[in-house]
Amino acid sequence: MIEIRFDGAQPTVVARAGPIPSLRLKLIIRASHDGRNVPPGTPAPQELLLSLEPRLNLNGVAVPTVVLESGPRFGDPPSNFVHQEATWIAYVTHEVLHAIEDSRKDDVRVDFSCQMNFWSQNPENPGRPLVSAYPGFQTKLSQRDWADILDQLGFHGAWVLELPRPVVEGMAEAVKLLASAWARIEANDAVGAVSECRKAWDQADRVLEVRAAERDAAIDGLSKGEADQPSKAERIAEIRRSIDKFSQIGPHSDLYQVTMDDALVEYRLTVSMLAYLGKMTSQSM
């Protein structure tokens, strides 16, 4: 009887960004043959690896494409697997990542198994049927580790709001609130994230009104504009009001369903608009 198992140590998970993001899982494979079911005096049978069928689930979401990058090869006997490092590549599409995020509350459960099929070449019975081994493991990725993996994969990475120079007085508080909003996104707290964006707008609105006229002049610059159409500054003001207004669904989550997609769009639009308004205000000083 063949016994193959993964080492109990925590697997190494390396994230790679790309057109299709991927995770590389590195594990140690151990193998043994206990000699059971072999008649006394019979030469030990030789088992050769015929196929590998890996399966990976992240938080109950199946990852459809998992391939072996390095490790056991076709035709290898189990004796070659002792303490052998194997690396699988799991291709995680954005659809898979969205499904994981929709189901996740905090940590991410990892379920990995690999059916290894062998053909046993027994001298007494060369036609002996196929035998299989089913090594697998279960573990968890902490919320922090998963957030790092998402960042490495380029999946809704945090956008950074840099303070313009000269610094607009009071904007630092808005930046801190946006950092808090991103922390809520990492924690899968959509309502909290949108509510923090709402607070950031409350802080920024007070700051930005101080030099509103000068900033509008900087936005319009040398633009002539079209007859009977809003100026650049007026168009920006309308977009700003819409983003600000959307953030109000956070504090009123009893009346609105607030999803992670809502939180991401509000966060990104708020960061982009405050960065723009901060820069234009700074240029007007």
C-alpha cells in the first residue's frame, strides 16, 4: 500500500500579478510503502506515477486551473517523493477572486488535494489494477496575509493620496480617514469603508471651501469653454458633489445595500477627486 502525504509545515504561497494572476504553492511530499498486501517472498512491486489530479479550493471557491510546475514526474516511483519539494501554480482569475471576497468574512480557508494515480508493476501479477493516493491538507491564510496576496496580485490595490506641495492645511486629516477606509476594505467591511469616505469628505469640504474661487480659476486656466455650457470648474464641482453624495449610503446602510464594489468605487473616486482638488488648491496658493 502506498502512503503519500504532504509535510505538516505551512505551505509557501507566492503571488504573481499578470493577465491571469497566479498563486504558487510550495509543499514537501513524503512517501512510503508499508509492504502490506504483498505475499511473503514476492519481490517488492514497483509503482510508477501515471497521473496527477490537483484540486484547490479557497474559501469554498474552486480554482479551476492548477498545474504542476516542479516536483514528481510521470513515471517516477514513490521512493523518489521522500522530502521532495513540489510547486503547483494556481491561476486565479478576477472572477475567482471576486467570489472569494464575496464569501470571505476574515481569514481564507485553503483546501488542497492531489489524487496521484499509479500503475503497479507486480512481478506476480503484471496486470494489477491502478492504485491511487490522495494526499491533501487544510490550512488558513490570515486576513493580513490574504490582503498582502491581493495587493501582490494587483487586485483592488490601495490607491495612495499624496499631499500636494505646498500642503493644503487640514488635508492630512482627510488622508488619515482614507487610510482608515482602505483598512476597512481589507477587512471586508464595505459599510465601514464607505462611512470613512463620508468622514473624509466632511473634513475635506471644510478645507477646500477656503480657497474655492482661487481653485476654480486654477482649474479653468486658459480654457475658453463652449457657449451656454458649464465651465471646467463647474463640471468638476458636479462630479465632486456626486461622489460626496454617494458616500452617504455608508451611514445609512439600514436603507441601502452597501457592497464591496460600492466601497471600492467610492474609495477610488474619493482618492482621485481629493488628489485633484488638493493639487489645484495648492497651485492657486
